[in-house]
Amino acid sequence: MINENSTKAEVLAAVKQDGEALWYASYALKNDREVILAAVRQNGKMLRIASVELKGDRDVVMAAVKQNGHALQYASKQLKGDREVVMTAVKENEYALQYASGELRNDREVVLEVVKRDGFALQFASDELLADRDFVVKAVKCLSDDALYNIITDWIREFC
């Protein structure tokens, strides 16, 4: 087990096995790029304890969202608006769309790509897109019969 007195080598070895070990590292090592990269490659959500600077480091964030798309929620505002970062995140988990910038949640191409993989992700599209009848019809046409059935039955349960 590591602690605040552990060396960088010890912390690196630990986070490569379990990213959560980062919680026990010293403040300095929690803000070390190499240590954070190793931790997020093992557990993307460890991006949450990275420094503001590292949450804005494209390589660190890409490593995190490749491992866990939900890590996008901890990325800098700028990277939440980076199309490649967001598409990497939603490829790993479609629901990561909810953490994307408003601009990307309003991007027809991005949202349609995500909805093709998981129709439930449509709920994370911008209000503007959801109010656009033509867009919603196009999105629904992308859904498989099973996805459409699940969405409709969930909607009936919720509203009826």
C-alpha cells in the first residue's frame, strides 16, 4: 500500500495495478503528469483528482476517456468542446454525451452518430435539436426496432 511518503516509482507501480491507489499518493504526485497518465489508463475516472492543468492536457484526457467515457465530466471546458475527445468518450460510453459542450450536444452529426449506437443517448442532445422535428425523425429512423421499442415502453411507463 502506498502513502504520502511513497516514491514516484512506488506510486507508478501501484496506480498501474489500481488507479484508485492515486488517492493515497502525495499531493505532488497527484499532480505529476506521468503518474496521472498511468492512473487514468487504468481507471479513467481518476482524472477527477488531477490538477486543473492536467484536466486540460489533451493527452491525459484522451487516455482517461478511452478507458472510461464518463471521465469526460472531469475534463476542462475546452476539451469538453473538442470533437475528437468527445467522440472518443462516446465511443467508449454513449452516455458521455451528457458531459460534452452545448455546442457539440447541438451538433447534428455528433448526436446522430451517438444515437446510432444507443438511442437512449438522444436525451442528451440539446433542447434545440430535440425541438427540431426533422432531426428527431431522422434520429428515430437510426434506431433499431429493439431500441425504439425500449424507448417507447420507458416513455409510456414514465408518462402514462
